[in-house]
Amino acid sequence: MRKFLFSLFLCCYMTSPLANQGGDFLAIREAFRAGDAARVAFYAKRLQNDVLAPYVEYYQLRLYLETTDVGTIRAFLARYDDSLVADRLRADWLRVLGRRQQWSLFAEEYPKLVNQDEGLTCYSLQYRLAAKERAAFEEAKSLWFTERDMPDSCTPVFNQLMTSGQLSVEDVWTRIRLALEAGNTGVARHISRYLPANQTLNVQKLNEAAKDPQRYLERNPHDYRNRSDREIVLFALSHLLRSGTNHAYARWYKIRKHLPESDQSYFMGNLAYRAALRQDTRALGWFKEAASGKQPYPLTEAKLIWKTRVALREGQWDLVLQCIESMPASAQQTDVWRYWKARALKASGELGAANEILAHLSHEHSYYGQLAKEELGVMLSVPPTNYQPNLQEISAMQQVPGIQRALALYQLNQRVEANREWIWTIRNFTDQQLLAAAEVAYRHGLYDRAINTAIQTVSEHNFNLRYLAPYRDQMREVLRYHDLDEAFVYGLIRQESRFIADIKSSAGAMGLMQLMPATAKWVAGKLGMQNFHNHLVTDINTNLRLGTYYLKHVLTLFDNQPLLAAAAYNAGPGRAKQWRDELKPLEGAIYAETIPFNETRDYVKVVLNNSVYYANNFGYPYIPTLKERLGTVSPKQ
């Protein structure tokens, strides 16, 4: 039945106007990007009745937006109300209005914008600050504390904060530190102009410290009474920390007595953070030293999180609880820190408080939700029946204009633009609409959209769509040959590629199992594949053959431990070994939580959680728990 419906949908879709006019649409888009108004007008006539006509009109209007009258713009916005192209045009128009300071029109249109950005936010703040809105000053100040360069529209906002006394000299130094910590010396130099003339950063010294921090620290005399010199010294030390802990610490030890207590605390926090990322056992002691004294410098959220992770590895549950309760409220409410807070409370004997957190968390269909269930002694449970949209719902969803536009863009292989259109269209859908949209995506072979749409449901779910398992016929032979757990392999592919066969990552990884060229070539050699070329990696059968061989290889290296194999598959076997504790075994969940690479840390959690759900969907007679899959990680020695 599924195959019949898929064929029916595909037949109808391929006879749409776009099937014959796709080349014209790509041509008009290129003409628009080139600013060729004549070519845009030529192709626009041929695409008047196309499913992508709203984009065509957008291109035409956008070229003349500076001179187009308000009535024409508003007519377009009304005609395509609640569409992505209307929101894009509104944003473009608001930028024009902001530059011209046409605040009356801006104030009328800005609340209708959905996809806001910092540049437009700052235009909004410009007129609100001019109107002396009290709340605007606080909102504007919250934008100040960033290490990034901000849009030009934010400069008048920051200038007004400065002249009104809302920003102090210390606030300026705080942002300079944030920029220098991130290595953004250009931002630091720019922000320095807000300082009093006798305190601005010495640009020459800053450049020398950025170029060769060790040489700068060894050969330059420093006036430690001067704030600029002290900040550049601290920057040089922190810059040196990126290449190794010991050199920076040795240099610090020689000069620390020249620095005030607050600066010493600041550097110790940086030192501890970098040590924590390297899983240096000295990190916790340095964090404690940073917090000692009369004037401890406050840790950033990122540093506080890593202090918590270090405490986890050391089994210091009281400190884990203390750190979590010191985090911003927004961080404390995330699944990760709710779970570890419950574990810390449980370790402290506060079972009632721990179980209350775990009970709420256990309703989430996520990695931490599953861990919470198991902590409470509850096995995996999914709804006994998945919600399945009927034919009328699927047919109605197929007719939604935004869905039609997205499908048309996918057919043209314009995946980025198609994803944006799809995400916009489904943003306010009910659970039943989401599942109907996911079914449409599935029937068009858009497995990534089907999964990403199905996972957004709140009350009604379809776990077969959330955990799609295409290519099972091709998969069976390679799984049997390598004796691999089908649920684990599907859990990994779902995270790697969302089953997009021809996907290529920015790093160069290709295909379903996201193989790097060097890895694919190595495996091809091991398998004795003749005339192997990298373009073969996106072939489904070839990719599965190569990928499962490599997965079996890393599983064997790590005694068939899925956690370590997943870490090795993503970050390399050497790193997976390096992240173990020196002397003691680690609970798998703690090993996973303290992986230094953000991508790999998230990756292993999702892959193993996926595996549990796939095992359930596949009807395994025995389903290992998530904690069993995480296991215990043996020490290096």
C-alpha cells in the first residue's frame, strides 16, 4: 500500500508545472543574484503560474525595494501573508526603514516579523531608546556582553548606552575580556574606543601578543599598574593556554605576584577551564583556587559547566550540586543539568527531591528522559499504538502551499532553501498535522524531513516515523557478515546523515555513514576493492559496506563497547582512548558527559539513545537498557 501511494504521489508531483519549468526558476534566481533586472523580468513572465511564483515576485520586488512604494510592498505582504517569502521581504524592508530612520513605519511592521536578527533588533532598540523606554535600556545592555562583532545598527545603541551612563568602564573591560578569550582581537580593539583616552588598549602590544604570546611574555617589559598592559598579559597567557597548560602555568607562576587578586582569580579560572577540556587532573584544584580569596572573578557559564563536569569525573557529588545551583536559571532548566542534579541529590541521600526531578524528566522522549526512567526503575515505554494520519489528512497536507513549494525546491536539489521553506511551514502545526507532513516527506524519500518533523510532536507520536529504517534489504547482508547490532547501526546512521544517501558534510564526510575520504580509502584497501574512487562513497551499497566494516573495526578495538565505538567513529580511536580516566573506571554516562568535543559529546548520547528506540521498533526479544549500552569505561592503566 505504501509503495502504491508513493508512486501515486510521485506521479502527480512530477506532472506539476515545476517539472517543466525548473530550469527557468534556477535561471531567474541566478539573474536575481547577479542583479540582472531584465533577465528577471523575462523569466518572471514564464513562471507566473508556477508553484514557486511567490519567490519570483519576491526577486522582482527585492531588486527595486529602495524605490518601491509602500502600497506595492504591503500588497505583496498581504497576498502571501504567513509565508516565508513575505517574512523575508518584511525583514528586507525593515532594514531599509531602519537605515532611513523611518520609525513610524518600522514600529508598525517590526512586531509582525517572525525571523528576527540582531541587526533588526538594534534598529528596534534605536527608536525605543529615543523614546526613553525603560525596558529598552536593559534589553540593549544584554546585547553588549558578547565576544562577537555586532551589526552596524547596534553601534548607535551602544553609543547611547554609553552617553546615558548605562555602561561603565568595567562593562567595557568585561566585553574586551570576552573578545580576547575568544581570540577576537579586532573586536577588542574596536570596543577599546569606549574607554577613557588614557586607558585604551595598546594596539601594537596586543598584536605582538597575538602573534607570539610566549615571546611577548618573555621579552616585553610590563607596567602592571596599567590596566591595558595587564589585560594584554592575561590575553597572552590565555592564548598560550590553547597550545598547552604547562608553559602558560610556568610563565604565570613568575608574574602572578604582580597582578591584583581579581586578575589572579580570572586567570586561574581560564587555566582550570583549559585543563578541564584536556581532562587534566589538576583542573579541580585550580577551579578551587580561582574561587578562593576575597575577590574571586565570576566564572562564565561555560567554565562553570566544565567545573561541574570535572566534579562528575571525580565523583564529588556535593560539588556537582553546588555548581549546578550556581548556574543561570536557564541552564539549570535544561535536561542535562536537571538529570545530574537529581543524581547529585540522590547521592546525598535526598531521594524525595531527586525522584521528583526524575519523574518529570522521565516523560521526555530523549537521552536524559530515558536515563531518568531507568534511574526510577522504569523500562523503555512508547505509546502502544502510533498515530497514523489517514489518506484525507495526507492529501490535504500535500496541498498546503508551503509544503508544495518545499517539495518543488527539493526536486530542484535546492536543499537549503527547501529546508527553510519546510521548517517555516510546519512551525505552528498540531501534532496530527506534523505527522501528516512527516508522512508526506517519507513518501517523497525525504527521510531527514520526516524524522525532523515527527520528533516535534508533543502528545501524539509516531515512533516509526521518528526512527525510520530505510534500506533494510541492503543492510541485512552487511550486518550479518559483520555480526553487528542492527539497532546500533541504524542509531548511528540516523545521527550521521538522517538517511540522506548523497549528503556531504563541510568536513568532507560522505554518504549514509558519513565516511571521510581517507577512512573510505583505507577500508576499501582492506576489502580489496579494485578501482576505488571517492565518488563511489555516496552509492548506498558501497557506503554501507565500507561504513559497517569500519564500525566493526572500532567495536573490536574497544571490546564491543557501543559508547567507545561511537566516540571513536566520530572523533577517532585515539581520542576515545584518551578520554578515559587514568586510574579508575568511569560510569559510561559520566564518560559521555565529559567528552571535551561538543559534537562528539552530543553524538554519542543520541546514537545510543536511538539504539534503544530502534531495538524496541524492531521487536527485539531483549532490549538492553541505555545504561547497559553506556556500560562502564575501564581506565587507561
